[in-house]
Amino acid sequence: ERPMSEHITKTTYFKVFAALMALLVITVIATYIPWGSRIGIVIAMTIAIVKATLVVLYFMHIKGSSGLTKVFVVAGLAWLAILMGITLADYHTRPWLSGNPPMTIGPQER
């Protein structure tokens, strides 16, 4: 593990910036491809997660941080996942109270 005092070089910042710009271009291109609703969401979320990971590791300096800092980052992500899960569960089950079927993604079959 690298010590916290070691800092990232300008070359690394430029490489990460180039990767983020490439992922931005891929994101824009992906929006024009007619994937299908479910696979399109998976592709978009995958690209977004990769971009967020690069930002957190390099620009927020988590890569060279102590173990305790990394624990707090993971705890924050776990808490975010819990809150999103509760929100999505509420959103998905809300129509059950009115007797309507649950909402689905994509074309409805009749």
C-alpha cells in the first residue's frame, strides 16, 4: 500500500482526465444506439459507475488514503445502496395500495 504522502503525478491526472473524456464520448454515443430499455440502463449505469470510481480514487485521493478512510467510503456507499433500495421498494410497491399491478419497464403485454 502506498503511503498517504505520496501524491499522484500530473501524468496520472491527465490519463484519468483522458479516460473520463473517453467515457463521456462513449456515453453520448450509447444514447444514440437503440439498445432496449433494460440493457440501455445497465450500460448507462456501468459507464457512470466507472466514471464515479475514477473520480473517487484519483481526484478525491482515496487510492492513496489510509484504511480507515476507505472503510468510511465503503460505509457511505453501503448506506446509499440501502436508501436507494428502500426508495425503489416504496416506488415499486406503491400501486399495490390502489389495486393496480406493479409498474414494469418496457412495453406492456396485453
